Amino acid sequence: MDEPHDERAVSGGRWEQTGSLLALRVLLAEGARLRHVVARRAGLRSTEWAALEHLSREPLGPSEVARRLDVSTAASTGIVDRLVARGHAERRSHPDDRRRTEVFVSPSGRQEVMGHLMPMFLALDRLDRNFTPDERAVVERYLRGAVEALEQVTKED
């Protein structure tokens, strides 16, 4: 692994691999690994787990599921079909346009997500409570900046 203060040339610029950048890199790697590990434990494919995570936040139309997962609409239909078959999701008519459907996480799906992720949420809550409001503000500013940096790579052209 790189030394924490190893300076590297990147695209004509320079960056220093600081402890915070190294920790962020490890966090991102663990986050990517988390989806695969939890999906396997839940008996789901990674894309099914990712869809369940998105649906836990808000109901989505099938085409929005496809966009969020970066898959075709046909693939997203299969993903939703499998979640519905397992009882983890439900299709409902859109309240404003009966021709459209929305996909909702079911109580079973929400329980599946929370059952696997609650220990992590509780540990993160305990960690967060150890910081002062000023320290939390710095951490939040750093993390929001990191999200913006990631979005520079993932944003659509």
C-alpha cells in the first residue's frame, strides 16, 4: 500500500496521499465490497440488493430503477420481478397516471435491508456522537466535497 505522504503526479498536477485520502480510499473500497457481501448473505444478486436500497429511500418507476442501476429497462424489469417474487417489493399504479407503475419496497424488503445494515448504522451513530458539532461540520464538509469529486467521474455527459 502507498505511504500516506507519497506525492504523485496526476494529469499534470500533483497530489499527496495523505492519511485522510488513504482512509477515504479504504472506505470506498469497503463500501463497494459491502453491497456484494450483503447481497450474498440476503440471497440476492448485487443489482437486486442495490435496487432494494434505492427503493428503501423512495418508490421508483421501472425506468428510474434502470437509470439508478445503470442497466437496461428490460434488465430492471427482471430485477423488479425477482424482488416482487420474493415479497421484497410491490408494484402499484401511479396515483396521477394509471398507465404508469411505481415500485415500492415491501415491509419484508425493508426488514431485509434493515436487518443487514442496522449494526452498521448503530456503529456509525456511536462514532458520530463522539464528535463535537464543529468536528461534525468539518467531516460533513469533507464528505460532501468527496461526493462532488466522485460525481465528476460518474456524471452523465
